[in-house]
Amino acid sequence: MAEKKNVLTIDKVYLIPLGKEIKKAPRIKKAKRAITAIRDYVRKHTKVEDVKISQKVNKYILSRNVKKPPKKIKVKVFGDENSVTVDVFEESK
């Protein structure tokens, strides 16, 4: 008889505060620091090392400029126990 593998799937929504992390970086590196802060936050809360950031998140961070990323972002995290993907949260009506 074949063994059933228990695969843990992750599907959560997080509101990530970026203000404190952005404040620590010089003006030109604020967007890069925001992406790093998102990756660190997701690693901490999901306990998964392999975190992939989607292009939508990157475009949202860079939408206002490299020097002025948003102070917070609402993201949807999905994946399994080995790797997760971070995408911008979009509410369905």
C-alpha cells in the first residue's frame, strides 16, 4: 500500500509594515530594503526559507519611485512547506 504524504499548504494574507525598515535605509536604497523586509517578514511568519516575490509586488513597491516606497503592503502568501510565493492581495467582489 502506498504511503500518503502530508503536504502542508500555506495560503495566508498579511499586512506587512515597512515604515521602520525603510527609515533605516538611505534614499536610493529604500525600495530594495522594502523588498528585503517583505522577504524577512514572510520567512519569519511562515518558517520557510525559499521565498519568491512576484513581479506585481515589485511593481507596487516601485510604483511611487525608488525613493518613496509605500509604508505598508497587503500581500497574499501561498505555497507549500518547501517554498512560498508572495503576491499582492486583491479583494474579489
